[in-house]
Amino acid sequence: MSMNNAPNVFLDPNANRFQVNIINEDHDNNETTQEDVGSDPPHYEETSFTDETHNRLRISYRPGKRELYDNFRQNGEKTEASLHPYDTHSKMYYLQTFGHNTMDPVPKIDYYRNTGSVSGNKLNRPSLLEIHEQLAKNIAVSTGSVERVANGESSAGDETAVSKEEENKTGFVKFGWVKGVLVRCMLNIWGVMLFIRLSWIVGQAGIGLGVIIILLATMVTSITGLSTSAIATNGFVRGGGAYYLISRSLGPEFGGSIGLIFAFANAVAVAMYVVGFAETVVELLKESDTLMVDESNDIRIIGTITVVCLLGISVAGMEWEAKAQVILLIVLLVAIANFFIGTVIPTNTEKKARGFFNYQGSIFAENFGPDFRSGEGFFSVFAIFFPAATGILAGANISGDLKDPQSAIPQGTMLAILITTIAYIAVAICAGSCVVRDATGNVNDTIVPGMSCNGSSACGLGYDFSRCASQPCDYGLMNNFQVMSMVSGFGPLITAGIFSATLSSALASLVSAPKVFQALCKDNVYKGLEFFAKGYGKNNEPIRGYVLTFVIAMAFILIAELNTIAPIISNFFLASYALINFSCFHASYAKSPGWRPAFRYYNMWVSLFGALLCCGVMFVINWWAALITYAIELFLYIYVTYKKPEVNWGSSTQALYFVNALDSALALTTVEDHVKNFRPQCLALTGAPMVRPALLDITHTFTKNNGLCICCEVYTGPRKLCVKEMNSGMEKKQAWLTKNKRKAFYAAVAADSFRDGVKSLLQASGLGRMKPNTLVIGFKKDWRSAPATQVENYVGIIHDAFDFELGVIIIRISQGFDISQVLQVQEELEKLEQERLALEATIKENDFEEGKRGICGFFKKASSLNISKHETKKESTINTIQSMHVGEFNQRLLEASTQFKKKQGKGTIDIWWLFDDGGLTILIPYILTLRKKWKNCKLRIFTGGKVNRIEEEKLVHSHFTTSGSSSI
């Protein structure tokens, strides 16, 4: 790339290479005036080629614009010191880069970070042709147009600016990484398991294996956290959490399937956490003998009241929900601190009888090894603990409500994993060092002199719990789920901690499910769910999603068997983790230039290992639940793939398609051609594919799933108009081929003549071994009446194809191939039909409004009649036009254009094989007979020769046979 820069720009030691300077234009002279400001780099002349081009770059002003600019200079001229990067988008002054004026906008980060903007009309940069013409004609540039180009308007930037304005006007509530991610993740990870199951896990697995179980679970979540951080820092993150990260990385198929089950899992998780809270409350009521009805119904009543209260907090807004989360975190931290304080408070006789002896080396040594009972093992205990480590996506799930998701998600998620892991390990070690596995709770089970003991650590501490080996006991790590309450300094605080853990997890899930579901519905991946995409209030709250989540949670609280559904929910979360890890691996493996995360502490192979680890853990937790999860995900994946949502997110799947196609194309270049592998690779001169469908159909018949087919069009005329028309129609015509299930490519060129364009196509079309070897053209039906130059070009194209060593297929049908007139008539009829429908809708709306007014409609009768008369007149006009067009309509041409789409009846394909052409004349008809539409046709081959040649050959053959027999 070469740039014409003033030499002194780079020779000046004080000059900044990327300095953006303000041009102070003098309209009376060609020279540029400037002020020297300290050591700032000097301003350079407006352009270095003013003399050569006779001031072609001089900006001329429309009437009134010069005075505005002069006033701007006198009243408020900007200085170098006050120049801000965003000042480049201000009004009424021009920029200078590398010493020259530029028509390009100065780079702005918003244009590059807004990956969500994939639609809308964008302002295209001027082409070189347009710039050359502008310079040659010295076109006057209005201030408005210069402003527009200098400001770099585009839909991506506009969308970002509009969204920022809306946030400022409506008062969006955005959270930082602490309140938005760290607090939520810690509350969601610390659950009931910390208070009522961790001590049992230590009793079963021992301190050593217990710590390994915690670290193994942390390994899964940490790898997932690293992958999440990498994906989150790769681009602008919008609302939707796990769904958004997966869908933008792997595409709508994976994102749509996992998004739905992830939202459902969060909704059911609300019921699980609420039931856990209700069960704790019912236990307290049971101890005080104050049950309302019975245990089951009390759980339903308390659960219903709790969900309603949580729903009220959520609907009140994210700000209230965040305040509630902070309060619950404080309660939870106090409860955990209460446990650690209790371990150092001297124990009493009652606690000793229940197995608590403060920190003792003998207890630590005894509890260090495993003691699995009741059929439990390492993996079963791990399966019970693992749900306690989940919840790392609680912050990412509200990514749309974070101030800076790219920095908040990595910081908050990874720090939450670290803090909660340390807390889990510390609680496990402390519980295993203070409490024995079995205790009777009887204060009289002390050792008296002369009594034999089983040698356990309790014996050394003066208590005999040996009878627990033969009969069940109620206390100790193995038997008492309330060990933390017993050890703590103040037992009710642990109960408050359980309440806080369950309610915070339920609240986080109640917020996460609607947010994820709303993002899924906004993308319209599932057509019937757009009703839930609407948001309300300043934070665009998914109120409809909240109600749906409430209904699902209530259903499972009232009727579901949560012990059965719990493993499936855990597997739903693990499936999300697996796909997040796989997304990170896939994006790295595809080597897309768009994959450049700011978070560097990840590795593609570690992410792949994390994905496989998540899949393995799913089967460890519950194999049948894992199979159900995979089956549901596969069904949703197939559904979304079949529906093919019209979205383009630049996923790594697309990048990998390109890489695989490129590798295959390169590998194909090393394969030498062989006659057995020859297949027709056709370059069909169809023009626009929809204009000559019959020519495309017959070509597609012998290239579908067999060879390359390129539909070509040549634009002739003024280059600027041709290029503009060609570029605007490329995607439309390729889309037409895709929509009509034609496995073909569309290519177009702009040339001075039709023959020159075909020459370019013959030489440059294709890639590597996938190059056309056969030219397909229609027969020139008007060769008798056409100008001689057209006939000469037509024949010349055939000669050119032979010169470039291509085969030629000329196809002829009686009515010809061009149906452009038919398409034009159909387009006009469609417009008239749309006008008629719009008129009918307007009349019905007017009648409805008049009907609502009652008797007032009577006085409007005259106008209504006028409308009816107008309608009748309009319909008669439409009918007249339709009949006129139908009369001109060439029905036979339309039927001929579709004749190759129909199934061909029994008959023969006659082949006149007159000359040795290498076999192409035989191969094409043979391929036709392989298609379903032509399978009833048989080949009949005619060759040239003498009339009696066959009889002569038979006689000669019989003569040789007779001579052979006599010689024997």
C-alpha cells in the first residue's frame, strides 16, 4: 500500500505520525494559514498536488456556507490543545491526516465493538471512481455532506449512540463488577450444601478426598470461567448471559437449543431453592409443634408465599433486587464467620457428647482418610457435592445490566470462584479437625478407669462412642446434618445463613431465567416465542418472562417430584458449561481473525478438556439424566437447524466452514485429473438466474451433487452504472438460487462488450481444480434477424470456449429461454394486488370507525358510498388491466420455462454421436438418466457410417468364425 505524503511529515522529529491536524482554510488564497503553538508539529499545505491538478481539491462553498465558517473561526476556533479524539466528529471544520485532507472518517471504537449491529443502511465509503470524478469535475461539497462523511455515519455507530442516549434519558440502572457479578456468583455458589451437606461429605470421603472433590468441582467451574472470560472479552456483550455467549460463538443452532433448556433449568431451580427454604422453615415449625396443616402442605404454602415475595422484588426492578442480594450476602458472610468463631470457642459437655472437641490433631488424622458407608463411593459423593459449585454464570446471565460486561464478567466470576473455593476447603478442614465421625449425644458415655475402648480419637478424649459401630447414632459428621449449627458460636445464625443461601439462589435464578429467555425471544430463534421479548420500564424488564418463570416454579412446587427433577436440572447447567468450553475451543480452532479476546489466560486445549470433563461429570451425577439432556438438546438443535433462522452472528462455525473448504480446495489441487473422475463443471450463460430458468434447470440436472455450476451474467454499458447494478444484485440473485434449491453459484462481470465479458468468465471463473470445463449457452433463436455483429459475437464465444479448451453445450427449446417479459407482467400484477388489498383494508377500517360512532355513521353514508364507488371503479380497472395482461401473456413460453422441472415420461433420449468428442456427448445424457425425473428415459445412440456397414461387419465376423472352425 502506497501513500502520497508530504516528505517533511516523516522527517520532522517532533511530528507525530498519526497526528490529526485542524485545517484553517483561507478562502481568498490557495495557501493555508496557521498558528504555531509551542512545539506542536507544523501545519502543512492543504494538498501537495494543488499546482499539478489546478486546485482540483479546493473546497467550494454553497451560498451562505462561507459566512458560517468565517463566524466559526472568529467566535470559537478550536485549538490543538483542546482537541479531543471525539472532537473529530464535531461540526464546521475539516481534518488533516498525514498532511492531506481526507474523505475518510477518523476511526472510532464504537464502529468496531458493536458486534450486534448486523442490519440497517450503512453509509458506504466513496469508491475511487467517485473520487476521481469528483476531483475531475471540481464538484462543490456542501457543509452538510462533508459533515456527514467526516462524522463517519453508519448504522453501528448510530445504534450505539442512540442506545447511550436512551440510557441517559430513561435512567438505566447498570451494575459494576462487584454488585453485578461478584455478589451474585458468590450467593449462587454458596448454597444449602455448605451448611447441611459439606460435613457429611467430609465424613464419607475424609478430609483428603473431600478437598480433592472440592478441587475437582472447582476445576470444572474454573475452566468454564476462563472460557467464559475469553468469550466475554472478545466483543461487545449484550443481555442473555450463557445463551448470548454460546449463540454468538457457535451459532443459533447450539445457542437456541441450550438457551431454552438453560432458561427452563433456572426456572425450575427457583422451585428447588424455594422448597429447600420451605423445608427448613417447616422443620422449625415441627420442632415447636406449630404446623399449619401437615408437612407437605406446609411446604407448598410457605413455598407459594416465598415465590410471590421474590417475584415482587424482581418486578420492582433490578436495583431493588441488587439491594436484597447485598443484604443476603452480609447475612451469609456473618453465618460463615460464626462457624469459624465457634470452632475456637471452648466446647462444653453437651457438644462433646455430640462429637465436637475443638481442634484436635488426633481427630484430623482419623478423619483424613475415607470411610465410605451405605454404598457410597467417591463419584457418588462427588455427584452430591457438585451442584454446590455451580452458579458461576449468575453474573453473566444479567450481562445486559452490567456497565462493562467485558471486564466485569472475568473479574467477578473468577474472584467468586476463588473465594468460594477457599471457603469450602476451609469449612471442610475445620469440620474434619473438630468433629468425630460418630457420636451418641449421651453425656454419660465417658470412659471410666478400667474400661476398654476401641482406640478411636474419641477414646483419647475421654468418650466411648464404640456402640455406634453396632447401632445407629444421631450425631457426628456421618449422622448429623446440622453439624455447623452445633459448632457455631450462635446456632440461629446458621439457620439465617441457610435462609440467605436458599433465598439468594432462588432470587438469582428468578432473575436469570427471564433475562436469558427474553434474549432468546428477541433473536426470534423460535418463531412462536416473540411475545416474551417485550420489555418494560427503564431497565427493559421482562415482566412477561417473570410471570412465566413464576408459573413454572409454582407448578413444580405444587406438583413436581423435585428429587427426580434435580439431577436433570444439574445436567442442564453442566450442558451449558460444556458448550461454553467448546465454544472457546471451537473459536480458537477455527482461527478466525475475529477471535481476539482481551482475556489471555486461556488455552484452547484446556477448554476442550473442560468440555469433555463436563460431559463426563454429567454421566457421573446421573447417567439417565445425562441421556435425557442430550436427547432434548439434540431435538432442539435439529428443530432450529430445520427452521434456519435468518440471523448472521459471525459464529466460529462459519469460520470453520471456510477453513475446511479452503483446506479441501488446496488438497484437491494435488490430485491429478483422471478420466474416470471427469465430471461436467458448467459455466452457464443464463444472465440473471430467474430470467432463463429452463437453461438453469437443464444445466442443474446434470451438475447437481455431481459437478460445479456457475450462472453467469455480463453487464455492458457505462462502467459506473454497470458496477453499481452488478454489486447491488449479487446477493439477491445468489439468494434466489438458494431459495429455489439450486446448487449453483452466481457470478457477474462488467465489460465493454458481451464477448469480452464471456472471455473474462472463461478464463477467471473457478478455483483450483474446481474450474469450469464446459460452457452452456442457449441457442440464438433470432440469428436470422439479429445484427451481424451479434451473430459474430455469438459464434466467437463458441470459438473462444474451444480456444480455452472448454467443451460447449448449446441448448435449444422451441419457445426460447428468456422470460423477462413474463416476470415484468407478474411484478406489475403483484403491485396491483397489493394496492387492492391496501384499499380494502382502508375501507374496512373506515366502516369500523363509522360503526362505532352509531347514528353518526348515518350522516357519513354519502362518503361511504363514494368510497364504495371508488372501490368498484378501482376493481374494474384492475380487472381490465389483468385481462389485458393475460391476453398478452405468453402461456406457452411460461410452460416451456418449467418443462425441465417436470417428470419426464417414458421415451428415448436420442444422441447423434457424429464425431469423436472425447465422450461428452454420451456422458451428459447418461447423467440425465440417473435423475428421478429422467429415469424412465432410455438412451438411443445414432452414429455416422455406410448404410450396409453393419451387415458387412456381420458377414466378415461370421467368415472369421467359419475359418477358425475349419482350421481346427
